[in-house]
Amino acid sequence: MQTTERGVTMRTVEFKMERPGLLNEGDHVTVTEGKLPSNYYYTIDPSLAMSGNFPFRERLLAREGDVISIVENERGFYVTVAFEEAEAQK
């Protein structure tokens, strides 16, 4: 995470995409939050890619972000999305 001069944190999250061409670098995306008994997970709408699980304390606050990279390896396609998050209230 990186904090900007406005007190906004840039957070990156990696998503797994099953097929090429569903997203492109620079795309603005929205995510939907899913809840499991002890974790949250996120899906890029409309079901284009899915994140891993996040513990409650690492919950994603933003729901919109920008695709900054797409990498293909032997396990599939991985999309990195940057989100701007306001500093959490303590």
C-alpha cells in the first residue's frame, strides 16, 4: 500500500481471470464483495475475475479500481487492480 498526499491509500489486489481478453490494462472496474464464515472475497463485475480470500481485518473498502497489469503464466491469467482507499477510521 502507498499513501498519497491527500491521505488516500493506493491498494493493489490480484484477481484470477480464466480466459484472455476479458479485461485490458487501463479498464475501470467495479467489484462485488462476497462473504464467507471467516473471510471476504471479491469478484470483478460481471464475473470476469475473482480474488483470493481476505481476512476480515483486510477487507477492501473501495468498490471501484483500475486494471494496472495482466500477466499470463502457466497457471492462468492474473489481473492486478489498483484501488484508492480513504484512511480507515480508528
